[in-house]
Amino acid sequence: MPELTPEEKKKKKEDSMQAGAGCLVLLIIIGALYFSCSTPSVNQPTNQSTPAPSQIELKAVLNYNNGRFTINNNDSFNWTNVKFKLNDVYKLQAAVIEARGTYTVGSKRFVKDDGTMFDPMSIRPTGMTIWCDTPQGAKGFYYGKW
């Protein structure tokens, strides 16, 4: 085997070091992929058999006329434990709004947490949020604005 010149020895050593560095980078990437796939995410539920109930958009129609709200449930299921929020501060609850049914309520029935009633003579309704329970176990949600 012929003797290598000093330049050839230096080049062989540099090539060997570059190959070693490339292998190290490859091992780091493989290790990172392994741990990211095998470590459970913080956001994953710990009990997969009981997923959180989902949220569904309600098929509601809202109308406001002469100080009265008319809310139509256009879904094929009853809304139960219904919570309304008018203008983000005035609240009202209803036990049930039946499927394809209509719920009519005077605007003064909506009250703030401190007991202040909505005054249709001085305040204009701008939006209403509806939350309810559904037979499927999901939370029903709707937001309408005027």
C-alpha cells in the first residue's frame, strides 16, 4: 500500500470528521423524532374513554320587536338548561325550548348580576348568546346580533 502524502492524510482526516459530524446530526434528528412520537402531549386527555362533550351550533332564529324577543328553535331536538346573555351582560335562563318551538320573552326579564333589568327604552339590543344542553351530550351554542 503506497504511503499517503501529508495533504492526503489531512484530507482523509477532514473527510472522516465530516462523516462523524453528519452521523451525529442524523442521530440527534432520529432521537428527537422518537421522543416527540413516544411522549404523550400535555394537551391530550389522560382518559381516552371519556372524551369531553363537543360543541354544536344551534339552529336559532332571533327577533326583537316592541320590547319582546322571539327565539325559534329550528333544531330537531329540545334545548335544555338554556342560558341567554343579552349585550354580554344581561342574563336569563329557561328550562326547555322544545324542538321546532318558539320562546317569547319580554326584554325586562333580562337582568345583570347586580339585579339591574334591561331597559328597552334606553338600551338597544346588540347581540345575544345562547348556550344549552343537548340530548347528544354536546353543548349547544348560538350568537346572533342586530
